[in-house]
Amino acid sequence: MASTSLTVRNPSGLHARPLALFVRTAGPFGASIRVRNLDRDPERQADAKSILALMTLGVSNGHRIEVTAEGPDAEAAVAALRAAVEAGLGETLSEAPSESRHEPRSETPAASRDEPPSGGSS
Amino acid sequence: MLASAAPVGIVVVSHSRRLAEGVAELAAQMADPSVRIVAVGGAADGSLGTDPDGIVAGLQAADAGAGVIVVADIGSAVLAAETALELLGDGLAERVRISRGPVVEAAVVAAVQASIGQSLEEVLAAADEAATMDKGVAR
């Protein structure tokens, strides 16, 4: 069994379009994969391969979800779903809340989240 | 659950060509490109209505071997789909299922579930259940 919890940063939460990508990411794995919304109703589990079931979780921006998989490829399934959610499921993500967001960032770079270099490559 | 072959196809039947095309466009945005989604809208002369012959052609185009789910709008759209099944009259008709779900929701849900290789009966069950989709309306 493999499990991970992560915070959703999609501006409108996990609505149909990002969930469609979530299901399509989960689909190829043989593992049984369940998702819970830790901030709404942690008792309720949804099948990660059913868009209707996932919609009932009501995952909004900022909610934490838990993804649990059982089966031979459980680890890979959880890793793939984590990567997909962190990449935004096809959407541009909201800023992560951070206390240091409006402070000068030169002082404690190690403590803040990763920021792209101001120059950028493009 | 995981099919190795082609995915289930989808035919969107509406009285309006533009509505059918719009629903198919929406569903395709959520689906794997391998899922065949075909819009059949309007009567043969282009007016509002349904066209069993057009649905027959749509079913043939949407089937990749795993069968087809029909999602229809209101009233005679389902009747026209049933007439199309009678016109087909051979092997393909046996792997066509008409969903009871509302056309937009059923098309989207069927497209997603077909994308992960679910069987005809699994996709049908999901499309039927699409009527229960929570729209998240606060009230």
C-alpha cells in the first residue's frame, strides 16, 4: 500500500476538467486507488478512476487530499498522481500561501518556497 | 477493467447540430484523443430535428470495436437512436447502448471513463449515473 497527502492549489478546486486528467492519470494503473478530502469529509472515499465519485469530494482550492493505492503498482500510481496534482492537472496554480510572501526574499531564501529566477529563460 | 484494445466510442444526438457539436467538443476536451466522439445533430435538411440515417453513420464512425454509448437530448432523440439501431440490424447494434443520462453530463463522464479503457457496460453505468453529478450549487 502507498499513500500521500497533498494540498490542492487549483483556483477553482478540482472541477471537471482537472478531474478528467486525474482519472486519466490513475486509469492505466492496476492498483485500486482511493481519494479522500481531508478538509471536508475524511470518512468519504472516492474511486480515483471515477470522475463522478471524485466530484462528490468537493475539493476546493486549499483543501488537502489523501491518495491511497493498493496493488503491485501502488507506489508508481501514487507518485504519478502526486506529480499530476502538483503540476496543476492542466491548470495554472494559485500561489501557495506563505507568510513571507510580501517580505524581501533576499534574507531567507532557504526558508521560502522555490521561486523562479527573476530573469527567466524566455 | 483495463482494456488493451480500442476505447468505447460516443455518439452525441441532439435536435440541434450546433448543440451536438458543442457537447462533443466539450467531451473531447476531457478525453483521450483515442476516444471517438461523433456529433449527430439536426434533421437531414439541416433544420432542428433528428435523423436516424445520420445516427447510423455516426454509430459506424464512432465504433472502434468496443462499442458505442449514445447520449441524447430530449424527446424524440432517443426514439431516433432506437430507429437507428433497428436500421443497423447487425453486429454493431449489439454493442450500442443508449444512456439515460443528461446529454452534457453523460457525454463528459462517458468520455472520461472511456479514456481509461473501461468496458461498454462500465461506461454506460457511469453515463447513466451522470444525472447525479453534483454541480456544487450552494443553496
